[in-house]
Amino acid sequence: MDRRWVGPDGYEIVPGLRDGRQVLRVCRQGQVVADCFSVAEVAAFVDLADLCEVVSLRPRRGFEAVG
């Protein structure tokens, strides 16, 4: 499942890999700003309290819309 968090001013945080290590990639308006190795590093760019996780709602298998 893809995970991502969005914040004010066009910030988006997505998991990524850098040199074989997991990072939190900070993007702003589609441009990569930084690859952070800790949540504390992410906090230097955006207030963590302002981040919202984006949840993808997918229909259940076998579920058919009534209409």
C-alpha cells in the first residue's frame, strides 16, 4: 500500500529509498526538497501536526454499486 502525507504550502512526504536505506522524501509542489532519515529531519521542513495521511479508498472485491 502506498503511503503519503500532505501538509500546507504544497508539502508532501512519501517513503523512499536512498543508498539502500529508507527515507522520508520531502517534496514541495512536485519538486524533491530533501531525503530525511528521521522524522525530526522532516520537522525542519513542515510542522508534523499539520500533516494528514492520504488514505486511498478502494471498493471491496465483489461489491457492486446499487443504482
